[in-house]
Amino acid sequence: MSEKFFERHQPLLEQAMAAAALRGYWSPYAESPSPRNYGETANDDGRAAFEALRGKPFPLNLHDADGTVGGEQSPYGFDLGITYPHVPADKLVAASKRALESWRRAGPRAWVGVSLEILARLNKRSFEIAYAVQHTTGQGFMMAFQAGGPHAQDRGFEAVTYAWQEMSRIPGVAIWEKPQGKNDPIRMEKQFTVVPRGVALVIGCSTFPTWNGYPGLFASLATGNTVIVKPHPGAILPLAITVKVAREVLQEAGFDPDVVLLAAHEAGDDTAQKLALDPAVKIVDFTGSTANGDWLENNARQALVYTEKAGVNQVIIDSTDDLKGVARNLAFSLALYSGQMCTAPQNIYVPRDGINTPEGRVSFDDVAAALGVALDKLGADAARAVELTGAIQNDGIVERIEKARALGLPVVADSKTLTHPQFENARVRT
């Protein structure tokens, strides 16, 4: 079956290889949630699938589970009420190692075929995943659909493409022949085997669980490693759905479904540390705080550790021929998902003596005022603004707003509480 999966998706894979060579735009998945792309009932079906998961145990059968965990709360003001099987860290690693024995022998075509079939099925469930992302991260629905669905799937497909590009360069069998003059040549038949590193660990974040999780997940899976997926305790559902789909595909292909495992856990426990330090774990893909990323880099020395940590995005306004346009663009970037994106600008630098424009010199204070006006306009219509701002993922971010006010510094545009027209208890701030 894994060979059939590869053959089914080979035309798309070849298109992806061509796009990678040209470095141009290409995507196998439609980013618009239009019925033309996903079907007339896709949105309603996805919402119904999400609602059907609420208030009950998530349908995932994991061996060695010793109980359940779960406490996700939608930033839009309600409990998800979903529980997930909890498996101790050592049991997860043991199961992953057992699954590795057969998975590693399957070879690149099987690894890639299975990976691409998983992505294809995830794409068909993009609306369900979108609602799961929206109600764990607080993203607005459009962002949740695009970033949580097709854009995340793009990133997974890209990882598989580059994995296949490198693995396919290696011949499975080669004839090595050296002439020996009048004597018969020395002839050898060489066999080459792509060898996986071992068990991989993906540590997810609370804001973009699939967008940040899929590259590491599919890069490891497509190169023959088994994968333990450890979601953030506040955003388990999107990755739980992903793991469930992956296990279904693996089982259909005749592999041990434990090739992909879910490590759901309670907030504040040491699951991540136990998994990351296990000698069998050879790859760690992490997205999260600088402190946790630094800890992994310094301590998980047995593994290749890839971290995406917090950064500071700088903007310098030196001059412009359209100050209002600059202010609108910056205001949009600041307001999008309430500044919770890793790409959101934090520090904006303006020369003390102002900037040059076609209308003349504009003072520092006037540049700041223009930005404040643009931000206030974005938040003026709450019903529209909430689709841009989304909701605040956790209470800690709300606390930071109060701490910023307490600094006593001049405020260009103060944070406002907005009422969401659909979710009256949503935690929405500009």
C-alpha cells in the first residue's frame, strides 16, 4: 500500500521538485476556504466534526496509557472538555523504538508515500483543523484555516520534497568496476541504504501548533524516523487530529501505527524534559520560549536540536513617500492576531528629528501619532476588528498589557477590550 501511496502522489511530488529547483511559488493546496476548492458542505462538516470532539475523550488508542489529561480552554470563552490518553515518557520512547525496527527498513519510497498520503488526508480535514486551531490558539478563523491548514500542509510537503530530493540522489544499487589491464576487471555490486537517525521528538507551541509542527514532523517521518509529537498543553487538539490521521495511514500501509505517537501531558510537568533527554531520542524539533529552547540546546546533547525561539522584530522608519500607507501597514502588522505572531513587530525606531516625506519633514511625535490613528481606526469597528485580532491565547498575555500600562510611559494607542459578536466571553484585546 505504501508503494501505491507513492505512485498516487508522485506527479505532485515531481511538481514540487521542479518548483524547489526554480525557487518559485507553488502550492498543492488551495489557501482559500471557498466551496469551489473544498466542496459546498466542507465548512459545515468541519465545524460539526470539531463540535463532535468536544466534551468527551479524544478517539485515539495508545498502548500503555495510564490515564487521561486535558484542560484546553478556547480563548473565545469556553472549555473544550476533551481528554487525551496519557502515556508515560519512557513507555512512549519504548513504543517508538519498537516501531522503528520495521519502519526503518521500509525505505524512502514508503516513507515519502506515507507522508504525502497523510498530508492529502489532512488537507481534506482542513476545516475541522481550522476550528481546532481557532479554539486552542485564539486565531481568527481565516488565519486558523490558512496557517493551520493549507499553509501548514505546504510546509510539511516542502519538508517531504527536500527529503526525497536528497534521498533520491543515492542509488539503491550501483556497479563499481575498475579495469585491470589484461586481467579481468575488479567488479563489485554496491548496495546503499538510507539510515534514519532514530526517534524524533516534535515539541509544539500554543500559537501555531500545525504551522510550526509540520516541518519537523514530516521531515523526520519522510526520512524514516519515528516521531513522538508533544503538543503544548493548551493546544493539543490540532496535533492530536494530525497524529490520529497519521496512525490511520500507517496502519493501512501495513506499518506499526506507533511510528507516530502523541505525548499529551499536564501543564508544568516534566514530560518534555524526560523525552528530550532520553538517549534514544536523536532529533528534537522545538518551537517555544527562549528559556526552554536554550535548555534543550544545552542539555539534549545526544540529539540534533532544532529550535525556533522568541525573537525581537525591529522596524526602522527612515523616510517614506506615503506616511499614511506606512502607518496602515504597520498597524495591520501590530494588530494581526493581537501581536502574538513570531513575526509581529515589537520595536519601531524613528529618528529623533523626524523623517523625510514629499510634504517635508515629519516630526517624531507626528509619526507616532499617525501610527496611533491607524491603530485606533482598525479597532473602531469591533465586529470587523475581531476577525483580525483574534483572541488572546492565555491570561499571561493580558497580564503583560497591565504591566506595560504600569510603566507610566506615554501611550500612543492604548489596548482596548473588544466584544466579539459571536462569542461574548472571548478574551479580545487590541
